[in-house]
Amino acid sequence: MKKLIFLLPMVLLLSSCDQATLQRTLETVLNDGSSLSDSQISSGLKEALTVGIGKGVTVLSAKDGYFKSQYKILLPPEARKVTDKLKNVPGFAQVEDIILEKINRGAEDAATRAKPIFVDAIRSMTFTDARNILFGSDNAATQFLNKATYNKLYQEFNPVIVSSLDKFQARKYWSDAVNTYNKIPFVEKANPDLDDYVTTEALGGLFSMVEKEEINIRNNIQARTTDILKRVFAAQDNR
């Protein structure tokens, strides 16, 4: 309403202009971001995603970033049959607590390597992608990254997870536990492979963190810390 009141004198002033010129002028004033080029929109979104990823990686790669957060990686339900059976086996009484800490430490270690992989994906975003994302849902950018890059991210992230798990001897510990379990008579054999599950869960947590930061930038003006972020998301605010 205030904006319309402000426009009244301008409308009168421009009344002598042709209809097309008047319409273009009104649209420009009413939509603060309408004059942004595709290049500016793309730059703003890429900056927003890079900021979100930077924060996400910093949080998750810190000690307890996974282990003592909402993104904690838990054992798959079928793994409980292994840990429950081994509680009374010497050397494996605390198997669940130990393996949970090890796999989360592995994910925290791997998260330090994730940012460049995401950044490369962001740089490949087209102008059309950027415009569609800007005027899409609150998590449109995260959905785009998940759909467009998940398989590549998995292929590049998995070796890092494997290396990190081995650094904390998580795979060996779990393999020893499962192999011990598999020797128990009449039990259904369990799979000692751990890295696929941990990779999937770790990436899920990372995407969740990026989504959280994306939603924050879209809805919290204070989170827009640069001029380009303010200009680009002003266009989103007025959609």
C-alpha cells in the first residue's frame, strides 16, 4: 500500500507517456529485483549456496559435528541384531557405542573434503537453472544439487569415507564384529560392508545442512551478508 501511494505522483507525471513505457516503468519500481540480469541472479545464487555449504561443512567437520548433532549417523536397523548378540561376547560388549563413534568420526573427517566437490557442482549451474531456482521452493537449490550431482558426489565422496573409516579402524572393527556374529550357530548371516551405508548417511546429513542454510538465506534478511545476496533475494521476496 505504501509503495502504491508513493507511486501516485509518478503515475501522474508519466501519464503523457505511451502505455508500453508506463507499464515498463511501473513494473521496474514494483519489483526491486526485476532489473537483475541472468548473470547477477546466477552469481547471487551461487554465492548463497557457497555460503551455505561453507557453514555446513564447518559445522559437520568439527568434532561431534555428526556424532553429537541431529545429523548423527545411527546403525541401520538390521545391525542391531549383530550388536545385541555380541553384548556377551568378550571384546565386543560395547560394540554399538564404539562403532557409532567410529563411523561418525569418519564422517566428520570426510566432511572436510566435501566443499570443493559441491562448489564445482555449483559453478556448472546455468542461468536458466539459477532463475528457476530463485523463484522456486525454499529448498529448490538443494533439490537441484541433489538431483543433478548426487551420483557424482557419491563416487567422489565414497573413497574419502572409506579412507576416513580406515583412519579410525571402523571398517575393520565392524568386519571383525560381524564375522564373529556370523559364526554364531543358526543366525542369519550379516553383511560386514559398512562404507556404502555411512557414505549415504553422511551425504544425507550434508544435504540437510545445506538445505537449512538455503532456507535461512531465503527467509532471513539478516543472513544476506553481501550486496548481491540482498539484491537477488529481494527479487525472490517480491515474487
